[in-house]
Amino acid sequence: MQLPQEAVYALISGVVGLVFAAVMAKKVMAKDRGNAAMIEIQDNISVGAMTFLKREYRVLTPFVVGVALILLFALSGKIDGLGWKTSVAFIVGAICSSLCGFGGMKIATAANSRTTQAATKSFNEALNVAFPGGVVMGMLVMSMGILGLTGLFYLFTGMSGGVRDASVIMAGFSMGASSIALFARVGGGIYTKAADVGADLVGKVEAGLPEDDPRNPAVIADNVGDNVGDVAGMGADLFESFVGALLGAIILGLAAFNGAAAEAAVGFIFAAVAAGVVASIAGVFGVRVKEGGDPQSALRKGTIVSAVMFVALILVIANVLYGDIEGVNAMNWALAMVLGLACGLGIGFTAEHYTSGKTVEDLAEQSDNYATNIIGGLALGFRSAVFPLLIICVAVVGGYLLLGGGSAGMFGITLAAVGMLGTLGITVGVDAYGPIADNAGGIAEGAHLPPEVRERTDALDSAGNTTAAIAKGFAIGSAALTALALFVAYSTALGDLDWKLSLDVLDPIVLAGMFIGGVVPFLFTADTMNAVGRAAQAVIHEVQRQFRDIPGLREGKEGVKADFAKCVDITTQGALKEMVRPGVLAILIPLAVGCFLGPNALGGMLAGSLVAGVPLAIMLANAGGAWDNAKKHIEKTGGKGTDRHKAAVVGDTVGDPFKDTSGPSINILLKLMAVISLVFAPLVVKVFEMMPWFDTFK
């Protein structure tokens, strides 16, 4: 089977998305950067962010080359040239992910001072700079995912003789995206939270300085961190979710159907992603707010406009282009996508509920001392995991039943994952807008602009915190469904290798694998949180040293400046050093379990990690977001400097690695382990067959 004609629509939509991103970037770059003080701060942030990203990519280059060589020599199978083709796909996936992070962060760091300058005129002007800056990242992620995946499918379909063989090779593309995403999320998350914790604990709690006070030596590092963690890291995260969901759906569509139905299934996926680009662009034009209005409501409206447009388009596509094919009702494919999108919105708005409004106000009321603030935040986080898991169950069971169960039902689950990410362009755009607004507030403070400017940027930032929680909800929900899709694809790959995957929970080897998988997210969380703690400690010591050794710095004596570059350098070194261990473990653990305990144990490990990892990620993300907004609520209601505020700041510093390092990284961990299992399935079977206990555990 050759690639269906709908793949051309996907390619065209990818190009349209890139053009739209370029138009948005040009719109942002045409805006005024502000006065000399604002430009100096923005340049420091931009240089710090790009320096970190370049150094991170230099560290990752040997890793990418090394894994590509392993793929080249370790893989063999029925497809001629599987090793080198998978290796090429892996490299292209890593490059596409890196380009998304680089391009998106370049615009984000250019948009921050322009947003500040726009805020000197009006609130609406500021939103009209910050949001397009975030949209650039969103459209880059979606377009690069479509162009990279579709382009390689065309290449390998022609070289390998069909889409089925090409889909096996393309697992390398997803693995390359996942590998870069994990390091980008972990490294960026460690950076941003180490700088944030260091700036808050010394600047706010010890020295009593306001947020983003230029006397604080860690303030530039903190602003840099917003970009490397919440723009580049987040973009890489959702890029690999997107390509993983598409690839899983294609693999399972080919496994579930034959002939014209299989071709239609693949074509429908490509047509749906093209519709997603159109819907995302439409949603951008739906973000409008009057002066003094609610930016959160405007951003939510844009998200809903995109969702409605996407639903309308895929229903039309299913009805007009496909109808009934060999007894398969394509309308049910569309309904599975609609279900996934609805469940994604449900998870996102549940996250909004737990990180804003009355819930956050109640947490602020529990902040009379440090202990009750921490207890309240943890309890909130644990409770917040319940409803999203039930929604994911609805997506899984609903997608399965809509297509009648069996292998077709598994395809329905993957369609739900694709639907959840169908409007990724605006989902990422809304999330990436937040760090731009946050940086804009820091620049307003550092440049000593009038109070009303900071009030406008704070209003944008407050909405950004909540919309970021919604985007994290989408990321977690899609991670669960994508990891499940890749898990099923792993089972299919084993079947092609004449190995029938057994997941009998009464089998000791499967049960052992499940327990190992269940503890991996906890080990990963411990490693990433300790990494933030160690890097933050170095920042704290440096800030304390500067306050101690630079006369007049704490008092704000005229002409005395903090050494911002030193904190940026310390945070960069710490993040790059600390990101290695968690990233390597995520790759080695599934290979070790599979090779030594067998494919069944590896299947159990993937199931265990999914069941334990998803609720843990939700708990961490929502608890962290609630602590952050509880602190902001206290500040907004005049509680700065009080004991309640100090307790809330401590809660926020605990929640920082929860929501921006460990929680989001678990999403990538689950998908990376699944795609590694898929890619290395032939190697796992070969090595396990050589183990002396093979006959006992096979």
C-alpha cells in the first residue's frame, strides 16, 4: 500500500502553518522594544536563554549520534536496511524537535520587552503582542511535526515498498523527538525552577524584596528559566506527543484493517491533522478582549473556537470523503476523535478548577503557617488526580467501543489521542504566551516603569498561569493515550516477530515487570526534584554571597548592580549536569528489563508505569499550580510581607519542581519508554532468547 492522497493535504497544511508562524513572528518583531533599560534586560534574557539552549544541544549531540549508531548496528528484521533507515528517522526527529525549541524560544525572548512596551499603552495592546508570540511556538510545533512525519513517510514508503514497512521505520522519528523532549523538559525544568527557588527564597523570604526586583542577582536567571523550561521544554514535550499519537494511530490503523479500509484509515489521520491546522489558525482570530477585560476568558474562547472548528471539519471529512468503506463507518472514526478532544478539554478545565478561583482561595486561607500550606497543597493535588483519570477511562473505553472492540477498537483509542491533540497549534500557543507575559512583568519591574504597567502584565501573567495548567492537562491526557497506543504498537511489533505478548497478572515475571514500572515514575520524580534542589542551593549561595560581598546591593544604592551573569552561568551548569542521570535512566531501564526479563516483563513494566505515572503527573502539576496561584492571590489582596505570604512563598517553591520539572517530565518518560520498547523490540527478543533462563520465563 502506498501513501494515500490525503498526505498531500497534510504537507500543504504544514507549509501553511509555517507561513502563519512567520506572519505572527513578523507581527511581533515589528513592535517597539521600549527604552534603553528595557532593551538591556531583554538582551540579557535573550542571550542567557539562547546560550543555555546552544550548550544543551552541544551536550545532546554526542547522545544523538551515539544512539543513531546503536540503531544502525543493533536492529535487524524483515525490512531491508531497517537499522540505517531507523537511525536516519531518529536523527530527523531529534533535529525537528530541536528546531521547534530554538525557533519558538527565539521569538518568545524577543516578544517580552515588546509586550512590556505595549503594556505602557494599554492592556489590549500587550495581549496582542504576547499571544502572537506564543502562537509562533504552537504553529511551529504542529507544522514541524506534520512536515517531518509526512515527509519521511513519503521517503521511506518509496524506499521500502509500502506504508506498513515505513511505519516500522518511523518509530525512530518518534523516538528522536521523545529523547530530545525528555532532556529539554528535564534540563529546562531544572534550570527554571532552580533559578526561581533561589530568587524567591533569598530575595523574597530573606531579603524581603518584591517579585523581579533588579537588586536580586537571580532575577535574570529566573526570567531566562521561564523560556528554557516553559517555552522550549514545553514545546518539545507536546511535539513528541503529537508525532507519537499520529504514528501510533497509523500503525494500529494498518494493523486493524486491510485493503481500502486500511488506506482510508491512514488517509483519515492525515486529513484530520490538516483540519487541525486550519482550526488552530481560526482559534487564534477568536482571541479578542476589550480593554480591562478578562484575558483568561479570551484565551479560553480561542481554544473553544478551535475545538468547534476542528469537530465540524472532521465530521465533514468523514461524511464527504469516506462514508462507508468495506463495512467500516468512517463517521465513528470522527466521533472517536471528537471524544478525545472533549476529554482533553475536560481534563484541561479540571486542571483550571483546581488551580484557580475558590480552590486557590481556600488554599491561601490554609497558609497561616508553613505546615498547613504544604498539607493543603498536597491534599488538593491528590484529589485533583481523580476526575482526570475517570475522563481518561471514558476516552479509552469510548474510543474502543465506538469502533466495535478488537483491533479496530484499539485504533479508536489512538484516534482519541489524535483528537485530543487536534488543535495543538493554539493549545501550545496559549501555554507559551504565559512565559512571555511573565517576562514582561519582570522587565517592567527591572526598568522601574509606572505601577499600572506592572498591573497590566500581572493580569496577563495570572491568566497565563491558569492556561498553562490547562495545557498541562492536555499534555498529561494525551501522554496517557499516546503511551497506550505505543504500548499496543509494541504488542503488534512482537507479533510480527512471532512472539505473542502475554500480560497475565498471575505470571510472576509480568507482575515483577509491573512493580518495576510502577516505581520508575517515583524514581524519576525523586531524581528530578533532587536535581532542582541541588541546583537551587548553588543559586541561593551565590545570591547570598552577592548580598554579602557587594556593598549597597541589597539597599539599592545608585550605580550598584548585581552580577546577573554569574547566576545565569551557575544555573546553566547545574541544569546541564543534573539532566543527564534522569534522561539516561529513562532509556536504560526498559532495555534492561526487556533484555534480561523478557518482552512480557517489559510489557508489564509499561503497564505499571502508565498506571502509576499518569495520576502522579496530574497530582504534581495541579498541586504546583495551586501553590503558585495561592501565593499570587495573597499578593494581589495586599498580603505581601505577611507570615501568610511567607508560608505561601515556601509552598510555591515546593510546587515549582512539581509543576514545571517532575510532573511534565513524567509525560515524556511514559512515551519514551513505550517508543523505545517499540523500536528495540527485535533486539529485546534476540537478547532474551540468549538468556539461560529463557525457557523458564518465555
